[in-house]
Amino acid sequence: MKIIITGGAGFLGQRLAKRLLQHYPDSIRLLLADRVTTDAFAADRRVQSVVCDIAQNADVERLVTPDTAVVYHLAAIVSGQAEAEFDLGMTINLDATRALLEASRRLPAPPKFVFTSSLAVFGGELPATVTDPTAVRPQSSYGAQKAMGELLVNEYSRRGFVDGRVVRLPTISVRPGKPNRAASSFVSGIIREPLNGEPAVCPVTRNVRLWLSSPATAIENLMHAHLIPAQSLGTNRTINLPGLSVTVGEMIETLEQVAGPEIVARIRFERDEVVERIVSSWPGRFDTARAAALGFRGDQDFASIIRGYRQETFPTPSASHA
Amino acid sequence: MKIIITGGAGFLGQRLAKRLLQHYPDSIRLLLADRVTTDAFAADRRVQSVVCDIAQNADVERLVTPDTAVVYHLAAIVSGQAEAEFDLGMTINLDATRALLEASRRLPAPPKFVFTSSLAVFGGELPATVTDPTAVRPQSSYGAQKAMGELLVNEYSRRGFVDGRVVRLPTISVRPGKPNRAASSFVSGIIREPLNGEPAVCPVTRNVRLWLSSPATAIENLMHAHLIPAQSLGTNRTINLPGLSVTVGEMIETLEQVAGPEIVARIRFERDEVVERIVSSWPGRFDTARAAALGFRGDQDFASIIRGYRQETFPTPSASHA
């Protein structure tokens, strides 16, 4: 069974790859498509790393061969970069999504097509709790492009061209590694950097409310997305994923409880208006009953997310005290 | 002041042109862009009819010259045809809309950009009354393409590339002339054909509820759309226009009251599943308080719509008794 992951060399892509290899130990052929190659699976004959540019139709055609059973389309220009580079965002977040759907449409059997959307499709005047019938009103180019991608995946599914599943991911925290150009990059940074012994800048005020998922939960939910029977989804292929509703202030308090005041002292507040405008436009609370009924799950609390990050990053107990 | 109307040789385009000429008698330069030419304004030096293909970027670039103040983008592949010819619908309803927005973006000052969307963006499980925060869930290719166009116009407005206004038109009845490939074509046909002494086919059951606007009201609202100050619209450039909520049965009863049973006897019911599926997916009732506050208006009742059509089509009292 051939599974393609675009953005396959990225943070989520690699973790999803590991999870899929574990789920289908024998039958899988995994193609990790990205702008860069990854040698994370170099020894694994089930995995192929392909360098490609999904803005090029020829590259997309080469990826999506007739034996493709599942396409995980994770590649994207993140929110901060899409705001700074409008045309690039349109090309990757909209045009490349359409090119992948078009290539999928030409297959002998409609593949499962899992598209990662985002809470960034929401904005403007929002109800206290976002529900399934809440209208999208993106206040960022990233959100607008993802919202159009959602419509494409739903329409291509309605027409039977693909068997689509759109998951609206919460903001993921704590991402390991370096900051990226997502407006939400600080949501990991204010936890990760202090724990790693480094200073962190928080560009928004403490009362900004976020909707969060740990990386592990995001991967479990991404994995689950391709396993749900099509008939359970019906005509609405878009799912608001479960998350934790916490404010920036609550995140920092939790960090203090888990790791101590000397860790939290490494966080400095320095307002960034662009980041604050974008992140504040996102909803901080969802009703995700439909997702729960479909078998998706959320994290228990933010303390467990911090502990999960520490365990993974500093595997020995002594090293965990930064 | 240069105003462009795409679909300018069409039914709404020509009426809007007349209305704009009346509103700006001296200062206007009106460009009617369409696949076909129109000689309706041949004697009027303020009007230019341009044959063009808005699927061709070069044609779009030629239309949108630096002196453009307003773009009315009415051209579209209608619902029935977009369902039958998916790729053509994508090209005209999505790609050409984007090309017009891109050409507008390159102007020295952002033009007003009026985009006609449709109640067809809605579908699936709907509340009894659609409100501004109701999520779009198109159940037709036309609806999906219009919903993406709405997102584009909102995003291009947010970025300051255009000053956009998206009006979601009700189904228009009674359109004069011939049937077209809209799934809703019968909504005019079941009134127009009997009054014209011809047989009509109704492809849906009597209890299907529709959301209607007369042509005259649609034109007044289209006209009004470019006059609203941008600050009144805020960040949400999409407006559900006022309409009349009536069932097919009520339309036919009203026709009988206005024109007599011998007229209504010309209507035959013959179910068309594709048409019924598409038209039944559309909402039949809206809360349009925001539109009313912005100065848009609706029709009084369906009887006045029928009378309006008769007066226009059969101007002398004797001829009105078909």
C-alpha cells in the first residue's frame, strides 16, 4: 500500500511516518515528499525520500502514481510566512493542494486524501465556543488559503475524485527544535526555550486564549483520520479536532508548577503586533463532540504536555532539570 | 470613471449597465465584457462592448486598465452547467475570478470589486434560518467555486488589494427570455412560460422552499453594493441579500391568483433528480438584518414580482391576458 506524505521531511511528517510504519509493518510503501531530503529512514527499505517542488505540476504527477492509496498533504507555507509572502502562500497552500487533488482524481480508484487545515480558518466575530456550523472568516492569508483548500477537498470528495478528510489542527505545542515562521511559533517557544536553558520572547499578552494539541496527540489524530470509514463522515469532510483551551498566562503558570520559577524567569514579554493580531483572531475554544464521536482524542491537560516534551527531549531524569 | 461589468452582455449585466448609466449620467465609462458582443448600447458613446475570454489572462489584463474604479464580476458558469462540466466551472468561476482580482491588485488604487455569489454556497445540514455566521457547505460545484471566490475577495480586501463586496444573490425570478443551464432555471420558467402561453416543466416537488428576488430588486441591490462605504462593511465583505421565502407550491398558487387557473394548467410536474438534489440543498430562509442595515432591500411579495414581470413583458393591458 503506497502512502504519500507531503512535507514528509518535516516535524509532523516524520512522526507520522514512524506511526504509519508501526501500524502497517509489512504492507506499506511510504513516500516522503519534501523540498529537502531526509535520511531519518535511510535504512528502511519501505521508505523513500523524494525531493520535489509541489508547485511544479510535473513533480506532483511523478509523486501520485496509480498505486497510491493514501495522500497525506501536510506541506504548507506557515502563517507568518504566508502573511509576508502572499504569492508563495497562494502557490503552495492553494495551487499545490489543487494540483495534488487533480493528480489524485486521475487515479484508477479515489485515494484517501488527508488535508491538514487549521483553526486559522476562523476569525472575526466568533462565538465563545466554535461549533461545526460556525462560518470560517479567516483573518490571515494562511487561514484564507487553508479555507479554500478545505472547500476543494470537500468538493473533490463530493464528486468522488478523492475520499477526503480535512482535519483542523489546533496549535501544536510543544514542538521540539527551532522556531519557525508560523505566527504561533512562540506557543512552543515559551515552553521549549526556557526548558532548554535559553531565553524566550512572548509576543502576545497573557490573556490570549489558545487551542492546543501536543505533537503526540496530533499524530494519533492524523493517523486516525485515514482510518475512519467514509460513510461515518457523510458529506461534511471537515473536522474540528479536539484541543486544550488555555491562555498564555495559564501556560506559563503551568510551566512554573512543572519546572520551577527559575525556568519561567527566562520568558520576556515583547509585543509583536502582527503576531498578536493573527493569533488573537483565532478561536480559543471549540465544541468537538463530532470529532470525539468519530474517535479523535485530545490531551488531558497542559502539564502532561510539558511533561511529555521533557521526557522526550531529556530522556534521563537528571538531564530533565535544565 | 471606468466601470467594468463581466458578463456585461448578459441579462443582469445589461440591466445593471442601464442602471449605472442612469446613476452616473455624465462621468461614466462603461465596459461590458462578455464572450459575445451586445449592441444594446450601440448608440451610447459612454459604453463599450468588448468580446473577451476571462479564462485568458491576457484578455483580463487588457480589460483592467489603470483608470478602473469599479469591477462588477458577474460572469459565471451557472449551476447546472458547472455540475456537468467541472473543469469549465473551475476555470471561469474560480480561476477567472482570481485573474480579475490579480489584475485589480496591480492598479494604482484598489478598485471596488463587486462579486456576485449565491445562496448555493450553503447546503448540508442547515438551520431553519441561515444567519451571517452560518457556515457554507456547498453541495454543488457551482456553490463550491463561488464559496472559494468569496474567500478570495475577502482576502484580497483584507490585504488592501481591492475594496471587495460579495453579494449572495437569492434565486432570481422571474427572469425574462429563455431557460438557461442553471439548476434553478425552472424557478423562472414555471411562471414565465405559462404567462407567455407556453407549457412549462417543474422538475421539483411543490414543497421545495426557495429564496427569491425579482430582477429589479437584484439590480437595485447590485447597484447599491458599490456605493456602501468600505468602513460600514468592516472585515466581513460577504452579505446575504434580502429575499422572499416561498415554496414552489406557493409560487404556483400566487400565479393562479394573479393570472388564473388556465395559465397554471400549463405547468406539468416531471421530476429531475439532479435539479431537485441541487435546488433542495439550498436554504429557503435567511435572516438578512445586516443587509437591511446596510441599505439593501427585498421584494414585497411574490404577486408583485409576477405583476412586475407582466408589466415589463406585456406593456399594454390587453396583451397581458395571455
